[in-house]
Amino acid sequence: MITFFFPLARLVFPAVDDNLLKYNYDDNQRVEPEWYIPIIPTVLINGSEGIGTGWASKIPNYDIREIISNIHRMLNGQEPLPMLPNYKNFRGTIEQVMDNQYMNSGEVAIIDSTTIEISELPVKTWTQAYKENVLEPMLNGTEKVPPLITNYKDYHTDTTVRFVIKMSEEKLREAEAAGLHKVFKLQSPLTCNSMVLFDHVGSLKKYESVQDILKDFFELRMKYYVLRKDWLAGMLGAESAKLSNQARFILEKIQGTLVIENKPKKELIRMLQKMGYDSDPVKAWKQAQEKDEEEEGAEKEDDSGPDYNYLLSMPMWFLTKEKKEELCRQRDAKMTELNTLKKKSPEDLWREDLAAFSEELEVFLPAPSHE
């Protein structure tokens, strides 16, 4: 089986956040996480509908750009704005009737005195079902209701709807007076009174409005941006310390202030400790991150004692002028990256993710034209 990986997926679920998730274990092997955390609430984009024991849930789709705009508002300390349900490529209208209740309408137009054209059906109304349940009875009539139309033809594509319907002038005038949308059943209600979702701890929660879902998501996602900044700061700090120690080691070796030749390993370790060299910073940081995982998974042996292999196992060609300069550049670049991160807030990290996603979104799914 081939799984298609949508190009935007890793912008919605940044790889760096994989390090923050809580993973399940199967036979002491780490497998998938309990859940992933996107940068936008995907349930509002995809919608959700289902029935469970004691609960029914129905959440319509919303426009991805409106959702991003509302997240930006909340990042700026503002309240999210109300949003109307939105369905990709739907050319009809969705209007609010009252709180959490909407009316979605298809599109119908009069072509001439005996012809109308239906160019859109209500959301989740399929052309075949509409033809069988609405147009065929109108064409053939029933025992109690005479025929309303004289003929119809369909000219659909895989993305558009088009019914061309013929009827007498008198019937068309009567239908227009009664309302074409009503007569041709081109309206259907859309209610949002049962928005029930599992929260991040696996408990069912009923939401009163889509704004409440946004706020709940925002609060949780912000916590993970705080965790991400802490994780990145720790990682960059460890990598920066490692490069600084390596650069210092090479410089002191070249200058002759550090002599390691023909000495026992234990003596070398004591000497490096006395001179203030750090035990492998990256290894130490990773071990600190893995403590929680070791409690849930298989226990690992504790490698006690300082580890200077990252210094003592460097090749001889690291002593060349070119490699020395490259190592110093890497050290400076990593320190700059760390200092840049420290100046950013968790909100800044979220804004950067949204900007990167929005840029690619315009490439793969350009905003619809309103011409």
C-alpha cells in the first residue's frame, strides 16, 4: 500500500515537535505517540461527525485562512471572531439563522421564461440523490401532485453541478413567487448544537461554540510552544557547548598548552576536568531528555563518569588550519542561533510556523477568486 504524504503535512505537524510528544510502548519498543499536535486545529478544517454511546457530535468545516487569522488575533491578545461554516469549492451561500444554526443554500437562476439552471446543491447533497428524490418526482408527478417540470438535463463535471430544467411559463411564475430555493429544495439547515470532542487527556468535552474550540486548542498549543522553545534552547545550548569545547581543545593543542600524547586515559580525563572541559554536553543533555522514556520503556545502564570521547576521538586533520577555522565558524554560528532563539517568545515561534504554512498554502491551495 502506498500512502500519499501531502506536502503541507510537515508544516502542519512540525518535525521538531516530535521530540515533545508522549510515545506509546509496545513490548518495550517505542511506537507512535498518543497524539500529534498541529499548528492549527485540524478538526475545524476537516469537520467531524459521528455517534457514540450517549453522545453525538457534528462539527462543520471552516475556512483555513479564517482559522489562521483568528489564531493571529489570539496571539495578539484579542478575542477570536465568529466564523461561518465553509466548504471548499462550494459556490452556494451559508447564512446564520441564530446561534449555532445556519441555512445553506444552493444556486438557482432563471435563464428564460421556461428555463431555470441549478448550478449548486446544498452541502452534502449529491447530484444522483437530488435527481432521484427531487427532479424525477417533479417530472413524473405523483398520485397527489401533478408534474411541475417538463424536462431536465444534467451537465455536471467532477467539480461542478449543472441542471438545466424546462417548465411551463405558468409553473415557472408560480415557483418564482413561492421561492425557487424552497420549491426545488435547494436549502438545508446546518446545526452546531452538538460539538463534542475528545480533549488532550482523552475525556469527552462538549463545546458551546467554535470559538471555545479555538480557545481550548490555543491554550494547549501555546504550552507546547513553550516546551519547544525550552527543548530547542537546551539542544542548541548543548551543541554550542560541544563546539566551544572542541574549538578550545584544537586551539590549545595547536598552541601547545594542551599535551595529551603518551598519557594514560584516566590521567587525560582528570587533566581535562581540571582544565574545565565539559563532559560530552550533547550526550548529557540527551540522557536528561530520555529519563522519562527510560521509566516507561526498558531500563538502560547508566554510563557513569565523564565522557571526553567527543574531544579525544577527533581526527588528526582537525588540527589543520582549514578545519580549525571551520570549527570556529560552526561554534559562532551555533551561538548566534542560540542567542536568536532566546530573543524570541513562544508566540514568535508560532507566528513563524503560521507564516511558513500560509506561504506554501498559497502554492498548493490558492485562495479562491471572488470575481
